[in-house]
Amino acid sequence: MIPVSRLTIAGLWRTGERCDDGSLRTARHSWDFVVDGVSLRSHWQDRDLAGVLGWGRADVEREAAAKLRGDARPDYLPNRVAIFVCPECGDLGCGAVTVGVTREEEMVTWNDFRWEVNWFADRPDESTVYYEVGPFRFGYDTYVKVLSQALSQRPDAGS
């Protein structure tokens, strides 16, 4: 059986800059998911990503939290939900780190972490699976409190 893990959030900061080609890289505050004291974002240092919570419009963030709770249609069937996305636009077409989210009674499990791009999400053999990450189990009540915390405050305002 998978042990119960502790989920928290931490502020995640992406600096803004003007790139050599003249394009702009937007400064972005978002939330990182931290499991048992380890940043999940740290597993994807080679990718430019922001957390799905902490920087978007309120309605988009509420929908992301609902997906993570299993209360809304996931990003990819049957149960895959984005946790890190493109920090410029949040579009799954740019690529996202997704996780399988399953609720069983009073527990939520995250497993099968992947890098996916929406045009091949229906072909899992073309996504990258991160076998070294997870699976993780969380108590549902605590899990929901963490998501609520992420919705109620911005990471640049006291994280």
C-alpha cells in the first residue's frame, strides 16, 4: 500500500526578461506542489513551467482545483489532470505535466506523472512517463484544504 503523504504548496517564481530574439518572457508567480517536503516542480528543471494555480483568472483556477478534486472533467480521459503548464499562456498545446488523479473514499492518489502535449494526449506512447515520481496518496480533507489555500491567496502575497 502507498503510504499517506503530506501535500503543501510553496511559491514558485519565474523571472521575466527580454530574450535574445527580442521576445519577452513574462514574470510569473504560481504555486508549486510540495510532497513530503520535496518540490514537484524540481523534477522538471529542464522545462519552463508554472503551476496551474496562483496566476490565472479566478474561474480558470477554480476549474483547475475542481479537476484536481475529481469534481470536473479531467484535462485528458480517463483521469489525467495538468499540474504544471506553459507559464506564458497555460495552454495544454504548449505541453503540460499531468498526473492521474483518483479518489477512493477519503483518499486521493496521484500517479502516472507525464509530460503531454494536447495533440497527442490520446496516444500515450508519445508522452513521456516519469516513473521516478510518485505515486502519492493524500487524505482528502487535508488535500482539499491545500487546494482551497491555493485559491484563496496569491503566491506573491505572503508565500
